[in-house]
Amino acid sequence: MLFLNNIWLIPLLPALGAAIMFFFGRKLQKSSVNAVCVGVVVLAFLMACGTVVQYNAWADGHHHRPFEKIIYTWLGSDTGHLNFVTQNGSQAAFQADAGFLLDPLSAIWLLFVTGVGMLIHIYSTGYMAHEGGYYRFFGYLNLFMFSMLTLILANNYVLLFVGWEGVGLCSYLLIGFYFQRKSASDAANKAFIVNRIGDAGFILGMFFIAWLCGSLRFVDVNAFAHAANHSPDTLKYIMAATLLLFVGACGKSAQLPLYVWLPDAMEGPTPVSALIHAATMVTAGVYMVARSNALFLLAPTSMEVVAIVGALTAIFAASIGLVQNDIKRVLAYSTVSQLGYMFLALGVGAFAAGVFHVFTHAFFKALLFLGAGSVIHAMSGEQDMRNMGALASKIPVTYRTMLIATLAIAGIPPFAGFFSKDEILWQTWTSEGGAYRILWGIGYITALMTAFYMFRLIYLTFYSKPRMSHEVEHHIHESPASMTMPLVVLAVMSLFAGFLGWPHSLGGSDRFARYLDPVFARGEARVLVEEGKSGQLAAGEKEEEHTSPTEYLLMFLSVGAAGVGWWMAGRSYSNADKGYTEPIAAAAPPVYKTLLNKYYVDEGYDYVFTGRRKIGNVRLGTMGLGEASSWFDTNVVDGAVNAAGWLTRASATLSSWWDKWIIDGIGVNGPAILARMLSYPARLFEAGLVQWYALVMTAGLVGFVFYYVYH
Amino acid sequence: MLDISTLHYLVLGAALFLLGVIGVLTRRNVVIVLMSIELILNAVNLNLVAFSRYWQGIHGPSALHGQVFAIFVITDAAAEAAVGLGILIAFFRNKETVNVDEVHLLKW
């Protein structure tokens, strides 16, 4: 129980590595950085192995319950400060802990995240050996491991979201690792912003769940979901909540329409693409939906949406990948496409199949990216496949491991991808409803495309004629052991990992799906049979006691599709020399142009959502809103201010006129003018002569005398 | 023969007064105006003395009030004449003329 009780150490170790890099990394030697950062991840992997072993033993004696360990209460309290009223009117206290949950689902994720993460850390010591910012890179990688492990091991949605945001942050930091390049920093911004859009949906979904269930802990939410008798209103809200959660998953796991950040994310160093954008971060969305399977099963409409979006994404991205020339872009679109498969699986209720595909995909996609990194390293930084060719004999380890990975992703038995992809297609075909046959068809065509573009990659890179310049040709060398060893380990996993899910139809016991039964089976009761709508949703796993012949037929068809794709690629590219023509360009140039330009989706988003390009004279989107606001501010608000100013000046002019002409004119000057006018006649009496004064005096005197005498 | 009574003196005094006033009001020469003012004052003196005599006739020989006052008037006339002539000198220095109607600086 040592490992299990100290499960909190698993995320903490990489966090410690990141902290050491943050504080002391600048002064450390590269070997010290290696020792610290790679060492903590190796330790985390070993701990993870021990933990899972102990969990399996523990679970056997505890009804296969999830193991929960709560470290402390992070949000909320028992004192009732954060009480709120849930949808059915009862009181609930909001509480989110820093707690860890281990059940088969998180155990699987834990193992491959730490395992593949460890291999990629080792690979990076070789790949990044000559790059600047070494300690920064490993610090960010460790921070990423910490966030991803928090996400996987969280026992409630809030802590999961903390990890979710953390991996988004690390994705931003790592994509923009070469931040002096504008394209890299733009790509980092794009990744973070598009992710954020999904996060808005996630948060709203969390609000709904909290309101419905009263708690955000997985055990509580599952208990709520498994309860019988949900009212139609509750089911509507659950549908809303699950759709919003899926929006979050679309952002993180690059589904339509929020996939646009993933191809641009190839600006980051190749180990970053391998770890984050192939094996771990992009699977977080799948993890979250799988974790919420109890809620999704209550909302058939949401599941249909998930399946349709997944299938459409798969074929959409595969079609773009057919014509891309950058080796990493092909792999990026391949990742989006394979993620579409995973969501298709989740959407038809085949949760275990989806998780199985995540598991196998992590190995072969990481291997493909690391191999591409090895090729780029050998080609002195060249990434364009038009300038490669005939590398097979020169970098044999890389070639052989990438070939194994390509066989795996194309779905050729007995490599890993065959089992997982075939299971998904089979589950889709047998779902109730004719529409699922269409989805199967979409998945089928995508499988053909996958084989085509992956073998195109192999032929253009490793076969065909050499198309590179002579100096590059001279420098081609196999990568050091630190890089080739992880390739070999991953190739072994790509070969053998599929055997864990060897299906019943071929005589196996499907141990992978059985291991996941406690997570996806509906506990004791198999409810929703009375729902009737989508019968296949009644169980997370189809009960196949007998295998119908259709399964063998479909299996044969999938292998056939892979083979046809391989053959078509071989026909077009195996002898490609300088200036080779793309078959699609020769057959239908407008189609080629559209695919090469990624269906102009980025441009479309620029027109509609960001507003970086104008439509005629009108700018839409965020920048359009900015322009409109600016126009409003300049014309309306400032116009009002100017009007107020004008009004003040006009009233001042009026006041001054009033003061000058009315007050001063009439009030002040009036009496003066009156006095002056009256003075004109009055002046006439003045002569200035003394004798006149004397006369007037005399007249007055006479008047007095007369008055005195005659009165 | 007619008895010369007080009335005759008063009439004479009034006539002299009237002449003096007319002289003040109508003569152009400043000196003549001053002389007329003297004439007025002397007319007043005559009045005063006449009334003093009248009063002596009624209240006895000690009713000399009029005559005393006439002495005052004479003194006053002398002083006034001096001042008047001073003004005349100043007047002449400024204006080079002794015609009163040429001093009308206060005329508008």
C-alpha cells in the first residue's frame, strides 16, 4: 500500500523538477538538468507501475471500486459557506478537494503517460542537446507532466480542470519555445486561444453538473447518474451538460471546428509534438469524456453528436493529410484524424474500444513523431518531404521503427493499430440505426486514406530517389542512442500492445476491455434498456458471446483497405524523383489545391471569427467588433463629448452677448445715456459768466422778498 | 419844506442799492463791477444808519446798533475790496483783459 497511499507523489515529482529548473536551472550543467528532470519522470513511471500493481491487488478485495485519496479540501468547506440549491431543490455544499482517484481508466492513462513521457524525456536529451534553453525546455516538460498527471489522477472535475489548464499552458510555452520566431509565437497563441474557447464550454458544463448533482466529485456524479428515475427535465439538462463538456473536449482534442491549432503546433520542437500533441495532452479530451461516460449514456443525442463529429473530423483531417508536404504536418493531421476515431468510438458507446485506441495510438504516434524528429535531425533540419528520399539505408533504426509504426497506424495485423481500429469500426457497424453504417463507411474510407498518406510518407522519406542537396546528403547520420533507444522501445510496444486487446472473434480474451469493465459497465443495474432509443448504449461493451461472420468480413475489409492504400501509395511514390507530381494534382488540380490549403478553414476563420481579413469593406469577428467599438467611441461617444463642449461654448457665447448688449447696454449704459441726453437741454443754461450767476442770485433774492412781503 | 424822515433815507438807500445791483449785473469792466459792489455796501450802510437813528428816536440815545454794524460793514467792505482787487490782478494776469464777459471757461 506504500505506493497507493503516496499516490500524490506521482504528480509531485515532476512538479519538483519544474520548480528546480525554475529556480536553479540557469546555473545547472546539462548533465544535472538531465539527472533531475529525466530522473523525476523515471521515478514517476516506476511509482506509477508500483501503484497500479498495488491498486489491482487492492481492487480485488474491494469490489473493484475506485481508490480515492483526498489530501485536503481545496474549495468549499463543511461550514455551509458555499451552499447552493441544486436542480431538484435540495441543498448542497460546494466542495472540491485536492484529491486523487485511481481506477482502471486512470491506471491505463497513468501508465502510458508516464511511460511514453519517460521515453520522450530520454529522447529529448539527445534531440535538444545542441539547442539553447535546455533547462527551460525540460522545466516546461516536467511542468507538463505534472499538469497531465494532475488531470488524470484528479478525483473531481475542478482539479481535472486545473490539470486541463496546466497542460494548455505548457502547450503554449512549448509550442512557443522558439519564441523569437513569429510563426512559433503565433502558433502558441492560436493553440491557447482556441483551447480557451473549448474551456468556456467545459466550465459551463461543469456548472450544469454541479447544479444537477450537487457535487463535482466523480464518485458523486456517477452515483447521481446511476440513480433511477431521472425526470425528462433532468435528462435535458444532462444533455446540455454533456454537449458542453464535449465542446471542451473538441478544443483540447482538436476536433472540428476547434482543430485548427494542432497543425500550427508543429512549430514547437519535435519531442513536444510527440508528447503533447500525439500521446498525452490531446487525449485529455477523450479521458474526460470517458470519465463522464455515466452522464453521456443518459444523453443519447450527445453521444450521436460525439460520434458524428468524430467521424467527420477523421475523414476531414485525413483528406488534408493526403497532400501535405511537411512531414510533421502529415503526422499532425493524422493525429486529428485518429482522435476522430476515438471520439467515434466513444460516441457509439464503445468506450473500451476508444480507450484501447488511445493506448495503442500513444505508442505508434509518439514513435512516428520521434522518428520524424530523428529524420529531421539526420537531414540537418529539413522538414519538407519533397527534399528527402532514399534514407532507408542511411538511417536504418529510424527507418525500421517508423515502418513498424506506419504498419501499426495503417491497421495491418498483427500490429497494435489493427486491433484497436478494427474494434472501433466493428462497434460502429453493429450500432443500432442505419446512420451508423454511414459512419462506418466514413471510418472505412478514412482508414484507406490513413494507409495511403502514411505510406506516402514512408516512400517519400525512406524510399524513392534522393532529392536532397549534396551537403545535406553528406551529413546524414543515424541519431545517437539517447534518441534511438526510445524509438526501439516504442516500436516494441507498437508491435505487442495490441495483443492486450485481442478480440474474442480471433480467440483472445480481450483483457483490455475486461480490465475497464468496472469503469464502463453500469454497476449492478443495466438501466436504460427501457429507453429503447439506442439499444447499444445499454452496455459499455457489447456482449459478444458468439461472433457473427460479419465481423470477419469487416476485419478482412479493413485489412484490405489498408493494403489498397499501401498499394496506391507505392504506385505513386516509390520511384519519386525530383519534381515528382502528386497523383491528386494530376487527376483533379482544384481538389489538390483545396486540400493543400486545408480547405481554407484558417482563412475562413480569419474572415468570420477573428476579423483579420475584411469581407469587402466590412470586418467581422473580434477585430470587427473592435473596429465597430472604436467607430462608436470616436463618433458617438466622442461626438457626445464634443457636442457637450460645443454646447458649453455656444452657451458661453450667448451669455457673453447677453451680458454685453443687454446687461451692459441697457442696464449699465442706459441710465448714463439717459443722463447725457437730459444734459443737453440742461447745459444750455450754463454761460460761464459771473454776472449771470449774480443775476440769478438777485432774482432769487427778489423772489424771496416778494414771497415774504406778499405771503 | 418837506420833513426828511427815515423813509427818505431808506428810499435813497434802496435807490443806491438798485444802482449798485444794476452796475454789478450789467457793466463789462471788472473795476466798475467792484465799484458797484462798494456802492451796494454803502447803500446798506445808509440803511443801517437810518434805522439806527430811528431806533434812537424810540429807545433812547444808546440804541447805536445800526451804527456799530455800519462800522463793521465798512471794515468788511474794505477787506473785500482788497481781496476783490487781488482777484482782479490775478484775473488780469491770466487773461490780459478786464472784461468780465470774456471769462467763460465754464461755458459748455
